[in-house]
Amino acid sequence: MAVGLLGTAASGLQAFQRAIAVTGNNISNANTEGYSRQRVEFGTRPSSFSGQGYIGNGVNIESINRLFDQFTVDRLRDTTSTSSQYETLFSYASRISDLLGDPDAGLGAGLEGFFRSIQDLADNPSSIPVRQLVLSEADSLVGRTRNLSLQLDSMRDEITNGLGTVVNEINSLSAGIADANRNIVDAMTQGAGVVPNDLLDKRDTMINRLSELVSVRTVAQDDGAVNVFVGSGQSLVTRFLSSPLEVTQNGFDVRRAEISIISGGSSAEITENLTGGKLGALLDFRDQMLNPAANALGRIAATLAFEVNRQQNLGMDLDGQMGTDMFSVAEPLSAAHVANTGTASITASFDAANIQNLTTSDYSLDYDGSNWTLRRIGDGQAVPMTGAGTAANPFRADGLEFVVSGAAAAGDRFQITPTRGAAPSLTMLLTAPGDIAAAAPLTIGEATNANGLPTNGGSGAFALKGVDGNFSALSTGITFTFDAATNQFNYTGDATGSFAYVPATDSGSVFTVAGISFTVTGTPSGGDSFTAAPNPNGSGDNGNALLLAALQSEKTMEGASTSFQGAYGQLISDLGTRARSAEITAEAQTALKRQAQESRDALSGVNLDEEAADLIRFQQAYSAIAQVISVADSTFQTLLNAVGR
């Protein structure tokens, strides 16, 4: 009886000693990242039969369990990935929003100053200091535009470097997870299937860190290993093998970084499939905010240059010469894919007549063997084109022209980046104040006699609106004479013809003759005449300056639906909205991550109060079972003494 009692007590001592050790290990790792609390599971040893019934033989430790729930951990990983993604996205989004939206350094102030100086010129067109101010404000506007573009380009380099850093971290973690898989499988093999809790914690910690960098999905294997997938199912870790990611060059643009995965000795680009985490945030920011912002800035620069140049060319400078371009910008960028097999090349240019239709999109021009298709890169939607792609009849779409030369092969692709190069290339061409074409190239008004007095008898009036690209300098002028019988103006001189004018219905209408646009109002009498003549006073006339100043509010962008400043305001508004959306989402995901972490900690985290209570409970049990040992020993000694007598 004493011998059985001693064995029972010894099993209890051993069990509670190990329980105390496990509890001590929990307490020691209370602040260890990723540690999961462990718990000893006790089980009764098989009892022995006696004449009075079955008598117990003590206790066994059946297992040391890791308190863990896969659903809770998966939720924590998902929220960690999303939280990291939007925190990173908000950080970059707020920077670009603050950069372009700065009231002092942004483009809005530059546009305002430039057009204000032109309005001052319209008030005093002969003033050299005012003309010099226009050149200074124009040069400042160019400087602002180029500086903003430089800042965006620097941010793009930062994103590229960040992608390389994140990829290196991902590769390091994926290699560590593969090694952990090997160690876990080896440990389970040696331990006859017993799970190595500490190794599982170490692996889960690495997977959690990986989820901060990119969204991952895990699949557990029967032998204890776990496979890790990214993107749309690309295998990052398969048991003991990790497939590293690498930063590669885009097939069109060597400066654009793409992410590829190396598997089986080959590399496959998976950029479009990667989401979540810091990596997903960097890619989203670059493709959804940074590049569109650079394109939008370039679109404003290109449209501004074309519209100001157009109006400048229709005016007259201080020397009585027609105006020349004030600005220049680079033509759209085009690039062939490295995998193209044909000899074709694409030359892209701006369609000056439809410059208002420019968008912020980049495009791909694809050849299927018989037809060319233009697609927006952002959404892959086809864009209708006109023309044949020849120099005489180029493809035209969205304010662009494309000329194809050489022989294309089926499957050849070209990328068109219309406006991104415009902002950094914007250049000021005028240097002399007198070259600003503030004057209209002609005057238009009613006929006068030799003394300069009006001779018309009616109330009709002509008002010059401006000239267009069809205007050529007048030599003698054009005379318009009203025929009351037919209600039409007949004109002679540098141009001949007639146009109908019914005072009751046409007063206030705009007419265009030989590239000259003018408004006719009132009721002229028969024989009343009006003359469009060369302007001899370029120094004092402000006709073209007024038209230049009017460009500030004219709807010259977004398909003639908004102005320069309106388009810039839309850009700032869109960036601000995206930044605020990222901030709100980041805050929400941080709260969800905190809840998921609390759920995980409630189950797997170490509660020191609970561990202290367990320690006392196990210690008391150990002390009590030690007393059983003492009683068993005393009983055994009594038996020995009795037999000895």
C-alpha cells in the first residue's frame, strides 16, 4: 500500500513541478512579442484493481497546449495588413496634397499672379515696367510648375527606393518562415507528432510582420508546415522553399519599378496582383495619386502654353509685328515595349485644335495584326480614334495625334504618356518686354470722314472680339456696307463676300470674316459702313491683352468645361479627398486592429494575475503532495520496523 501511495505521490510531484515550470515560462515571456500562453493539461493515470475496487495511481501530463485560435489570428493579420496599408497611404497622400495645395508655393498663386499682371498690361499696354512684370510673373509661373514637377519626381524616386526596401524585408521574412517550417517539421518528427509551441509562435510572429508589408494568405499542411501566398495566389513560401520577390523594370519605362516573383528559375511580374500592407500602399499611391497628379500638372502646363501661345500669336507687339510663342513644352512621350518584334515606331504630338480634350490618362496603343486600338492604361477601356495613323492623316483622340512609321507586328504595344513631361519641360521663350503682343492686329469701327467724324446714320456698331488662326495681316483693310433692302452686310477689300444681318433678331451676334471675329449690334441704316483696318498703334492698343487676360476664366480644359485654375482646383480637391479618405480608413482599420489584438491577447496573451494564481495553486498542490510522500515514507518505515522485529 505504501509503495502504491509513493508512486501516486511521485507522479503528482512531477506533474505539478512541470506545471510550475510552464507557468514560470508564461510569466517570463509576458512581454515577448508573439508569445502564446501555454497550459498544462492533466490526465488521470490508469487505476489498479483491488478487492475493494479500483484505486487511482496518480496523474499524468497529457499535453502542454498553446492557447491559440486560427480565426482570431487570421483576423489580426488581415486588419494589420489593411491598417499598415492605409497608414502608409495617408502619410504619402497628405504630403502630396499639402505640396500642391500650398497657397503660397502651389500653382494657383502662380496662375493668379500671371493673369493679374496681364490685366495690368491691358490697363497700360505701352508701359515697359508693366510688360517686364508680365515676363517676371510668367517666368515665376514656369519656375513654380517645374519645381512642383521636380518635387513629384523626387517623391517617385522615394517610392521606387521604398519598394526595394520593402521587397528585401519580405524576402528576409519569407526565407525565415521557410526555415521555421523545416524546424517545426523536424521537431514534430523527433517528438512523435508533439507540436513545438515556441517554434510555432516564432513562425506566426514572422507571418504577422509579413502581413504589415503585404496581404498574405496561409494554408496549413499536415506535417506542420504552412504555405504562404500573396497576390492572386502566387506562392511566396512552399514548405521549406521561399520564392523571392524582386524589383524589375517596366517593359515601357526603365524608371518605373515593377514587382516580380522568382519561381522555378523564371521571373513573373505580379505588380497588379499585390495588395495590402506597405507594399500595396506604395503601389496604390504611385499609380492612383502620384502619377495622375503629375499628369494633371502637366496637362495644365501644356494647355496653358498652347492657349497663351495661340492668343499671343494673334496679337501685335510693340514693333508692329505679329506675336510669337511665349512658352514651349515637350511633346508627349511614347515608348515601344521591349517585347515588340516589329519595326514600327510611334510619334505622338498634341492636337492644337483640340487641346481642350486632353486628359490625365496614360494610354497603350496596341496592334493585333490588322487594327490599332488605343486604351486608357488606368481602366483598360478602348478610346475611339479617327484618322489613319499617317503623317497626312494621323490618328486623333483626346487632344492627341499619333503617327505610325515602320512595320508593326501582331502583338506589338506602345505606351503614350501625354502630359507627364510637359510640366518639367515648360520653358519661357520671350525675353524682351516689347515682344508681348498686347495689341490687336487691326481696328474695327464705323466709317469716318476726312476730319475723323462718323458718317453713319443708323445705330449699328461693330466691336472687335479678336482674330483666330485663319487671320492674316490686312494690307488695305475690309469695308462692310449695310444693304437695308436685303438685310445683309456686303464686304470688300482684303476679303469679299456678304453675311445676313437682321437687326431685330441678330443684334448682339458674333460674326467671323477672314479670321476676324466681331459683334454687331443695333440697327444700321442703308449705306452705313464699317471698316476693319491695320492697327497703326501697337504701343497703345490693349485689344489682345484683354483677350490674354480673359484666358484666366475661359473654359479651356476638361472638354471646354473648366478653366486652368478650375482644373488645378479639381486636382487639389481630389487629392484632399483621397488623403482624407485614407485618414478615415486608417483610423477605422487601426481600431479594428486594436480589437483583433485584444481578442488575440484575451486568448493567447499572458495575464500575470492569472499566472500568479496558478503558480500559488500549483505550489500548494506540490506542497500537499510532498506531505503524501512523507506519509508514504512513514508508513513504509513502520512496516519495515514491524517486520524487523
